Amino acid sequence: MDEGFSLNIAVGSGPKQPAKRKIVKFRQNKVKAKKAQAAKAAPAKPVTAKPVRAVVKPKVKPTPEAASPTKAAPANAYPDTSSDEEEEAPPKAVPDAKPVVTQTKIQDIPEMQKKVVDTPKPKDGKIGSRRNPNKEAYSAEALLRPTLDMTKVTVHEAPLRSSTSKEIFSATTFEAMQLHPHLVSILTKPKENGGFGFDQPTRVQVKSVPAISASGDVLLKSETGSGKTLAFCLPMVHRLMSKTPRISRTDGCLAMILAPTRELCTQIQETLERLLKVAVYIVAGSVVGGKKKKSEKARLRKGVSILVATPGRLVDHLTNTHSFQYNRLEFLILDEADRLLDMGFERSITQILDCIASKKDDDVVRQTILVSATINSGVERLAAMSLTSPRFIDADTKEQAVYATPEQLIQQFMIEQRLCALSCFLRSECKKAKSAKIVVFLSTCDAVDFMTTLFQKCQWPQRNEMFGPAIFRLHGNVNQQERTSTFQAFCKAASGILFCTDVAARGLNLPTVQWIVQYDPPTETRDYVHRVGRTARSGAVGNSLLFLLPSEAAYCEHLQANGLSLTALNYEATIARSASKGEFRTSSKKALHEVIVHELQYLFEQSVLADTELFDMACQAFQSFVRSYATHASETRQYFHVRSLHFGHVAKSFGLREPPASSKVTKASQSAKQGTLKKRKARQEVDEEIEKKKQKKVVQKKREYNHHVSEFAE
């Protein structure tokens, strides 16, 4: 036998040589061991040897056992069936010069290459749960599964600049629009000195001012952030200032402006008050729900020239406040007309139109103006009900787009773990700019309360706060005093994060807002347009971010088909930017963004579990989100169907480890109902006490009156 070769021969007698290392499966070893035991009981039989290819023998030092002549294997021996090796025969001789390697032995493989990491197989059996039939278990793979054709999504090659504001502003001047000189002075006056600081009017203002000044009903359509409020306020104030003799409070209400929300009414009133600094004899006021009617009645009794109101409260004053004079009303303006119908004000508007028509003087000609960013069947129905031969003004710069948004608005989306991605995004933006102002839209009031409380109680790893800037909340269930103070505080703040519902989606001019984040998608496409319209106003650059679940990814294509271009925001880079050095422990097995997401999700879940109040709020928010999910419009229901909703993903987005059991959700809802009932009962008791006191006073006055009458009769 040559030294360069080795024969693979097994012997049936004598002590065995050390077994060669092989990677074999455990089951095969077990089968061979059973065969060996069976072969020991039976007599050995010679078998036909099979040729085996030669292999290169590694150079190893011979052991004493191998060097012993008594333990050497004979050349003509046949293998025994009890051996673990396969049946082999002596190989043919190969020349000694340059041996050819035909098979690599396991000993020649480096140690690191032998390690194989097995991917765990998914568990067999039914996947899902009782509340999630036909749903996969929650996992990162299921969450990140691509369900969107990215080739159909528009990607901006370069960031947009504010130079596109040329599409909004006109080349003309305020002087050329033949406005009152005092109005021109306040419009061009710097903001620091109490003016507006405008150099040029917008296109919608140039088109609407002559049309409204010429009298006649007008239907005005323009994109969000294009200056619609001044578009109808300027010609109205101009005509009131041009009246001779000068108007006074005794003339009663000459103009009414209807708006769907209290915040929008407050904003319009502030705009009018700044505009009327040059005409102090024209008084502007507002009547909205949630405020004391007694003080509002006192203002109406003194006289208000321009009244801004919500429909419900205006109907109350028209029918119950007898000192309210509106018989010489000249202007009726319905701002955000489509939203007025959505909020169920159609009946109130009908009552308002009937009351105004019944008390109008014969010599007065009333002008009605409808203003909206979108025109739908509801707006057309309202126009047919309130307008007479209206003039239609379309000031949109995008004529072919179904839904128009400002050109300088950069729209992005993200299909990832929503809660961790949102927290990291807010953290990175607050780190990037100290003056960051961000508005986060959610679908329900419960979700707003939960998110606000969660981020106020949780702390970023190795830090004392979560983001840095102040956190605000705004929704319909907040009392009026807090809503007004929150709105004004956020507008005046240099930086802040506002969590709100769609109550802030219409008409509000929120100064210096850089980002609009939609944590929950809107129920209608036009609501998406109104939400993102809170930024990129008056030619400034703005950004918007839309969070979607994997089952909702096709909604991007729907927006694309309606003329709204979105680009995907880099998930990994956004997560990594949120962390500073030393905040998270990195690992060689996991990327940085995976470590951050894992630790943050654990932090949120532990915080929710440790706080009973926060856990109840999370369950309530989960429940209200599922209920609101069923309210999507028919045009988008195919992307937001309840049956395609993954409850595991939704639970994670509210800091819950798993979807809350029905008993927990029921308990949370019952506790909320009990609290509501207690408050209602307390209010009823207070009202009853007040009513009893009134009754006592009435009885006492009657007794006094009867006593005086009897004395006089005597």
C-alpha cells in the first residue's frame, strides 16, 4: 500500500479503529445500530465487494494503536456486516506522482464552514386563534411581506422646493385689485407689526374678489392652503367699509359665516379681527357650541356686524334669542361646505335658510357663497338648495387631477410596525430640528387619548423624556375650554406634537407645521387631501407620511390613480436615525434597526401591562379602532375591509402583546360606560337642584305677590 493512499477496509475481529467523523442524521445512525445488533446474532456471510474511489489521506501523526502490527488490517479481508461503514472493495492503484482528489473528506472542511444554522420550521396545525380565523401568527415576516407593486409608486428624484409657490401666488398686486386702501395697508404690513405680511395675492383671491364684489351667488373651489379665507373675507369687508353712511352695531348682523368646527370658527374670527383693525366700527363675533349662551346673547343684543358660527348654535340663537337682529343680512358664507354635510348639519342649514328668508327685508339683496376644496354630490345638492344662478370659480392649479394638493407637498408612506416606526420617526424629526411641529391624525378619540398618555408616561432609553417637545391632544370629546387653549397653545408654540382626530383636518391654518402624519388612514380619499392640507400652505414646503398595514398596501395605488403621488420612506434609515450612541446595545446577529424595534416594542408592552389605566385605554382604543374600520367609504372598502384586518398587527400598534380578550374589552367598555353614567347622574342631580331652587323662588314670589294683592284689596 502506497503512503499517499488509504484503504477504507473494516475488520470484523479485534478492537476497532477510531471511527471517522461523518455528518449523518440521527435517524440513520439508529437504523444502522439496529442492523449491527441483528448481524451479531446471525453468522457472517461474505459479500461481493464494491470498488471505491481513492481519496487523499490527510497527514496526521500515527497513534500507537495504529502502529501496532497485531492491530493492522489484512489486505484481503472482507468487511463484516456489523461495521458502520458501507461495503467496499480494495481500490485500483493510482500513480504516485500527482494524485487526483475525487472526494473531499469532512476533516478537510474548515471548522467555521461546518456550522449550519437551521431555520426553524413553522409549527404544524391550525394557525390563528378563535378571534383570528384563517390568519397567520404575528411575525416580522408576515408584517413585512411585500404586497405592493413598487413600480407603480411614484418616487421623487429630487426634493421639491418652495419655488413652486409661483403656482399659488399671482403676479398682480393688492393695489391692482381695487381694494380699499386701508385693507391694502394691513395686508402688506409685516406680521411683527400686526399685519399679514403678504406681498402678492394668491390666484384664488385674484379670481374671487371681483366676482364676490360684483354681487350674485358664488361657488368657490380651490385646493387647501391657497388662501380661501381671505378670498371671501376681503370682498365682504371691502363692501362693508364702502357703505355710506358708515355702518354701526344698531344695523344688526350684516354677514354670517358658517363653519363645521369650533376651531375653524375661532381661526376665521381671529383673521377678521386682524383685518378689521383698520375698521374698528365693524364688529366681528362668534357663537359656537360649548360656550355660555348667556354671554353670547349679550353680545348679540349689543350688535355684531359679522358673525362666525357653527350651524347648531346658530339655529339655537335664531329661534330663541329674540334680540338678535338679522333682517338686513347681506352675506351668507358656508365655509367647508362638504364637511358641513358630512357632520350632519344639512337639517340645521335648512332651518337657517328658512329663518333668514322669513325675516329678510324686501329691499335687501342677500349674497350666498359656498366654499369647498372638493366638489361632490353633497356640495352640488347644497348649492341647488341655497344658491340662485351661481357663478362657479375653480382656482385649482391642477386641472387634470381628481384631487388637488399643493405641488410643494412631499407625500410619503410606510408599511411597517406602526407604533415603533411612529415613535422613531417622531424622535428623529425632533432631533433633526428643534422647531419641529408635527400633527398626527388618528381615527378615534380613544386612540388620541391613549397615544397622548402613552408617550407622556414612557421614556426613551437612557433619556428622561420620549421626544422633547410638548405633546398636545385635540378631539371632539374634549371640553370647549381645553380645545380652545390647546389650539392656541399649539399655534403659538415653537415646537410640538399634536395628536388629533379629523376635527383638525378642515380649514385650520396651523403655522409652521412641517409634517402631517396619518397613523390611521382616512375613511375617504378627500379626507386624505384635507389632512395633508394642514401643511405646505401659502407656498411653503411641507411633508406628509401615511402609515399602512400590509393588507392596506394597495391603497397607495388607489391614491396614485387619483393623482396623488407618494414615495416610500426608508424604514431602516428612519429607525436608525432615531437612536444616539449608547442608547441601545448593538448585536452582531441583529441589525441596529431590529434591536431598536425589539426594545421599543418591549418597552411599550411592559408599560401598558404595568399600568392598569393605560391598559384599559389601550383596550378601549383597540375596540374603537376596529369599530371605526368598518366605516370606510365604498370606494376604499376593498383596501380597508374588516375581514382582512389582522388583529395581531393592530394589537401591536396599541402596545398590546395580543388582541384583548372579549372579557377584557367588555370590562373596559363597561367601566367607561359606568363612568359616563355616573357623570350623567351627577349632572342630572345638579340640574334638579337648580330646578328646585328656581321653583322655590317662583313659589316665594307668587306668595309675596298674593300677599301684596291681599293687602291692597283690604
